[in-house]
Amino acid sequence: MFLLSLMPLAQVNAQDNQDDKREKWQSGLTPAQKLIANSGEDLLTGGNAGEASTVISGYGEMSFRRDVANQSSRASLDRVVLFVGHQFSSRVSFFSELEVADARVEGGSVLGEIGMEQAFLRYNLNPRQYLIAGLITPRIGITNENHLPINFNGTERPMVEQLVIPTTWRELGIGYYGQMSRFPIAYSLAIMNGFDASKFQHGFGIGKGSGGGQSIAANSVAVTGSLRAYLGDFQVQVSGYYGGSIGESPYMADSLGIEHGMFAAPVALGEANVQYSRDGFNFKLMGSYIHYPKAADVNRTFANNTPESLYGIYAEMSYDVLHNAQQREATDKALVGFVRYERLDLNARIPSNGIIDGTLNQHHAIAGIGFFPVPNVVVKADVRYTHTGEFNKNLMINPAALVRPYAQDNYTISVGLGYAF
């Protein structure tokens, strides 16, 4: 939840005026972020807490969206998340997030979800290296670790980081994180459970195959790693993932006629992003590609129309128009305008036994604003234009008596609220 948002201090760590900048930066943190900073999360200072401390914190967001083409609207309390962290000592700490999505969960209802977003123990090896174990979020992309509504522009997380890189993506595993002492470079390496190909769902990339820590088959294993460098006002990251997707036992896999093993039917994911920030102006560029060579075997076994490859890329620019006012009046308000373009294709390559779906070949153009009356509360509004390929009628099973023509071009108007404390 708070990991990525703390990383800019790693760059400040290399500067002579580190203490002054750290004090100014921490003044705008939530209590949970301060706990993580003091225990060394990503800043990796470590050893700052001599006695136990517990923090309760959280975040949430709500939204209203109007689908222009279909003349439909939806309002939702998208999520409320409770963060509980405890620092047992200067070396050992615990972090957790419990999420309630869509306001409530009822028996027999397909809406709503209660789940743990994170739950892990951390052990500081030294001021610059630490281990984590439990339900963890891999360091892939921009938003997965940094998914608070106050930390991304727009009422929705970027589509690329919903459908190509699943967000919030969490798995059970063990991770090793560190930062070089002589260079402004941070790194991570983790081992965790792999995906479950039987749960892949058409139109949702690989995300539905994530275990999320819920009594998952652990016969498949994955490794993931990242490198992140700070170059002046730039932050550059590359990350990767490689893991098996067949969680069944050898006996079950043999009966299904599919391979088995720790890295059977592997998913390979690569990601790179660049971020720039200076004087109220911010720029982000991110791209990700997924290759799944055994998609034909998975489709034959589970009939879920899984693609062999998918990709996504987006670019975003934003500017805080009150930045100069902040310098003159020391105000903590912000008014951020942004534009973002996203290009993704969830069936860039389909195996011979798959069915192409043109609606998954998408372009998104988003423009909007976010007003922060105080640093951790935001009011958002945006307009999204979406263009897709044609709908394939061969994907229709038991169609309704009246089917509205599919709109390849559409607009969505959204407003929302977000907070973190």
C-alpha cells in the first residue's frame, strides 16, 4: 500500500540536506506511512524504533460513472481498507491491509469482496536490506505497490495496470529488498506461488489466476525481481516475472492431459517504466508485455480462451497548478490536471484453438483533475474516451432476445472521492 510512495526518499538519501528534506516530506505522511518510514521501509534506515508501536490507518475511495453510449450510470463505494501495522522491535515488524470492496458482501451475491491485500512480517537484516514473508505485493509496475487513491490520477487506476498487470496483485511468498550503498539503485527479489491457469478468464488477462493467499494450490512457483534507479529528477524501473501456472497435482494434471511441475506452462512478464517529477510537473511512461506459450494446451484443457501474448503501454502528464501558490503562501492544497493515453491488447496473439475478441484491442484517452483540500483527501473528475475493435459474435453464448449493438467508441464521465489517513 505505502511501499512505492516512500521510495523518493532513497534519492534524497544521497544528498547533503537529507535530514531537512526528510522532515519536510514526513510532515505530509499518514501515521502508517510514518511507521513504515521509521522501520526502514524502502528508505531502509532501520533501527529507529527502540520499543514496540502499533498503528491503525487506512484508505478508501468512492465513485460515480456515466456510460454515455449505453446511457447507464453506476455509483459505488469502491473500497474501504484498514491498515494495521505493528513494530515489535527495531528489526521485526508486521504490516497488513484488510479490504472491503463494493461496500458489502451478501450470501449468494456476486458483488462485494472481503480480502487481505497484504499481510506480511518484515525482518531488517541491516539498514539497507530486509526480508519480508507472507502475503506480499510484487514490485511490478507503478501502481501495484502505490495504489492509494491519493497517489494515482483519475477515478480509476490505469487500465494497463488493471488488465495487463493485475492491481492489487498479491501472492504468498518471501521477498528480499535492498538498496546499494554507493549508487541510488534499489532492488528486489521474491519467490512466491504461481498462477492457476484453470481460473484464467477471458477479458481479464492473467489477473483471475492470482491466488491472493486463499487456500491456493502451491505446486507452481514463480520468481520476480526489479531494479529501480534514481537519476536526478527521474526514476527508472525494470521488473520481471516468471512462474508456472499449473497448480494441480501430478495425478490430476496427468488425468487432464496437461503438464505439471513447479514451472509448468510458464507465464513470462516484463515491465519497464520511467517517471519524472519537477516543480509541480510529473510524467509517467510504462509498458508491459506478457508471453504465455502454452496457451493452446490451457485452452484445450480448461476452455477459457487464453491468449499467447498481451501487452499494454501508457503515458501520462500532470501538473499541479497551485505549485507556485504553494511556494508563495506555503499552502498544502493542490489542483492537479492530467492527461493519459493507454494502448492495450489482451489478445495480441491467439493460439489456433482460441477465438479473437476485437473488444480487447483498446485505446483509452483520459483527461481530468484532482483537487486536494488537504494532502490526503482528493476530489476527482475525469472523462475517458475509449475505442476498441469489433465485437466477435462467435463469443456470444445463449444471447438475449434483445442485444444492444456494441459501441466501438464510447465516453465515460466519472467523479470520485479518495482519502488516506
